[in-house]
Amino acid sequence: MATLTFQRASWCLQISRTSRIFAVSFTTALPRRGNRSRHLPREPTQQPLHESSNPLRSHRQHESSTRRSTRHSEARRAFTTTNFYRAQQQEEQSATASSPSTSKPTPLSSQQPPQSPDPLSADLPDLTAGLKDQSLTLDENETQVDWTRSFHGLSSEAFSPEAAKALLAPIDPDEIEVKPDGIIYLPEIKYRRILNEAFGPGGWGLAPRGETIVTAKAVTREYALVALGRLVSVARGEQDYFSPEGIPTAVEGCKSTALRRCCKDLGIASELWDPRFIRKFTAAHVKEVFVEHMVTKKRRKLYLRKDDFVRYPFRETKYGS
């Protein structure tokens, strides 16, 4: 039983608590006979207040006591289980020390059911570790040319006038595209069309000259451009990727980048590397626009062709408005 007393000059409050009963007594400082102090409380004369007098408080206290008893039982169970587990481990260690040849039994909790191997995952390599696509190495007795190492036909003779005319033809300004940062470029498919016009379909090709190198963020590989059985140029392409699932697409982009670089040696779209042509084309066909992202409301500057328009998710806006 616990008792709490609040005493002042003119009143005195005493609260007594047992396991399930609260008793409250309040007395004022009235003159009393005898030697008893006037500030001490009288004996409680009223009935103690039970928990049932407040249903809401009784319900909350019941829930609190239930949770407390549950936590105590869980802690007692965990403590008992831990002691039992420690005792079992000590017995196993002592048995192992006494008989080294006896194998240590594996607890049931650590045992896992055997998993059947996945036939699909067993055949799929980890692409982030690199691609095992080394080029084919030919024997010395083979009559074919090993384009992984050979420079056969390089600068042996010029191509025909018809092929040279198709390769060196000026680029139509309508075929040139503009990136959002203002860089002008010719799409990769148009390089292939020019090569098909100059050498015919099947008269040219790209030969890999090494294994595909996969880094943490990019893919790179070296290619050789071969036309009419002669080596024309060698270049390395690269392409960034953001997840392992995008590595196949990055490999294709790497090949396209190498093709554009190889075509520079043939004079295809050489204007795109001429600073004077770039300035003239930008002044005549490129415009600057300020756009706002319709979702994030962020503003930035984009470069577009003058005959093009802003597309979703951007919309054109005025600077500072």
C-alpha cells in the first residue's frame, strides 16, 4: 500500500493506493480536542473509489495491464529460450572437444531446405562482369582475312567515282538534327543509307576487333569498317547505361557510335565537324527557347530547329515570367 499526503496550513489531502483500490480523504484545519495535531488528516470515512467508477479509465488500465503482462511473458520466454540455447551450445562444444571426430550437429533453425537450381538463371551470365564475346581467331591456313588483327587493303586504291560521289555529297540541311544542348548531328540510320548507296547493300560491314568492355556505367568496343573487302577505318564506340537490363541496348548504341566515327574517314557528313558550317547552320536553322517542365515546374533553355516545336512534358515560356 502506498500513501501520498499533501499538507497545507488550512487543508490536508491524503491518497492511498493498493493493488486495485484508490482511497482519497480531504480534511480542513478545524480545531480538535486532545493532543492530536490539527493538520493531520482524519481517518478516511468515505468509501474508496474503485476503478469501476470510471469505465474509460478502467478499460485503459485493463489494456495497459494486459500489454504489460504480455511483454513480461515474452521477455520471460525469450530469457528461458536463450538460457536453454546457451546450455545446449555449451553441451555441444564440450562433446566436440571430448570427441574431435564427431561431427557437430546442425541446429534445426539453421537448416535450410535444398533449393532446386534454376535452369534459366544457370545459363544467364552476369552482364556487369563483362561480355564473353571475343572475336573469332582464324587458323593460319585459312584463306579468309582475320579482321580482328588485319589491316588488309587499307589505302590500296581509291574507290570508284560513283562511290566517291555518294560519299562526298553535301548533306541536306533538312536531314540534320539538333540536340537539346545545341549540338547538331546526323542520325545513324542516314550514315547507313549513304554507305548502301555508295557500296550497295552487303558491300560493307562492321567487324569487331575485340571483346565488349562493360564498366560500371558504360559499354565500349572497337570496330573496323570494311568496304568491298578492304579495311577502311577503325574506331571505338561507347554508350552509357543506367541498369544491367539496358546493357544490350547500350551495346547497339556503341556499335552505332563507332560507325559514325569510321565514316569520318570516308568524308561522310564532314560538314558537321567544320566550325564555320556549324555557326552558319545554327544561325539559319536553330532557335533558343525557354521551357518549363509541366510536372516539376523547373525552367531551362532548349535548342530546337526553327521548324520544330516544344513537346511534352515541356511547354514554352518567357524568361523571368
